Amino acid sequence: MRDERSALEIEIARLQGENATLKKELLARGLPVPGVSGPSGAKPGEPELKLPSDAEVDKVISFLENISGGYPDTAKLLTSNRLGTVSLALLS
């Protein structure tokens, strides 16, 4: 039993070392590593894109519902896709 546990601990240590080496190689190549924050996708000198939070999106939806007055379906139509429909609808 003790030999089996010792063998398992040795194997775990070997796998942890191998895992760390592989993560370093992925980071060096600019590839994403699960559980590790890597370099930003933004190019140097360019600002990083920050998406709005759910609370901010809900605030915009509430605003659109308020300005649509008697046409609540209009606000729902404008905000049906939270990934850009609002900004496109407001620009057109």
C-alpha cells in the first residue's frame, strides 16, 4: 500500500512538471492556456476592448423602453440581440 501511494505521488509530481512545461510553451507561442491569464489580444498601443456588463446593458434596455413610450415592442425589437443590434439600430 505504501509503495503504491509513493508511486502515485511520484507520477503526480511528474505530470505536474510536464503540465507546467506545456503551459509555458503555449504561453510562449501566444496561445491561450486554461486557468492562466495570458497576453491580451490587443496590439501594443491600441486600447483593449471592454464589453458592457449585464447591468449596463439592462440600463440601456430600460432607457429604450422609457423613450419608446407607448411602443414597448419597439424597445424589445431594438434590444433583441444584445451583441450589437442596439448600436446598429441607433445608427441607422
